[in-house]
Amino acid sequence: MLACCAVASFAAINWSWRSGAMLNYGDAVAHLHIARRVFDSHRPGFLQLGSVWLPLPHLLMIPFVAVYGWWANGIAGMIPSALAYMAGCAGVYRLARNWLQPPSAALALAFFALNPNLLYLQTTAMTEPLFVCETIWTAVWLV
């Protein structure tokens, strides 16, 4: 199941890369800059994380924005987003298996994993894939 999700993720990443769509949102660029400012600014440090956004997505991007090329082209933001998408897929399937038979759980996973909006967002530095992943796993752990 997750292999199919990984294929969908890589297909979306390929499309986004070829279309030059990884940095279409101004917020995606801002998220990358916030993460980079932690170590590359006039006053580097974790105080640079202070903004209107919660800091976890930026903290997760820090190891990847250290590579200048990844920061400049948006790959640094895509890595945590794609990993959150994959974790969200695993969580949806696990949650669906609590109540459904495997074929129905796979269908629920397909509806989640093939959502075009989510497939695109997991190729950017946006915070939504991480938020969706956190919400799904909170539900899994509560059930």
C-alpha cells in the first residue's frame, strides 16, 4: 500500500519539479527563509523562528536548508512535506483498518493519497501536509 503512495508522491514531485511549481506559493518561500535564517542571518539563532507560524515545520527543514541548492530551488521544503505525506498515508490506512476490511481500507487510503491538492502540497514547503499528518496520527493514537 505505502509503495503505491510513494509512487504517487514521486510522480507529484516529478511534475512539480518539471513545472517549476515548488515555489509558487509565497508562503512556501517564506517558510524556507525562516528555516534558513536560523543559521544564516545577521543574528542567527532560534529566535529567528518567531513569526505567525508555529516553529515545528521550520525546525524540520533546518537540516535541508543548510544545502544552498536545496534551499534555493525548494527541495529543502519538499523533503519534510513528502515524509509527512507518507506518514499521513500510513496513519490513514492504520486508522481505516480499525473499522474496515483490507480492500475498503485500501480504498480509503486511495481517496486520501490521490487527493490532487495534497499531492501538490507535499511537493512544497507548506505546513499543511505536516498538520494533516499530525491530525491523523492524533486520531490513530486516540482510537
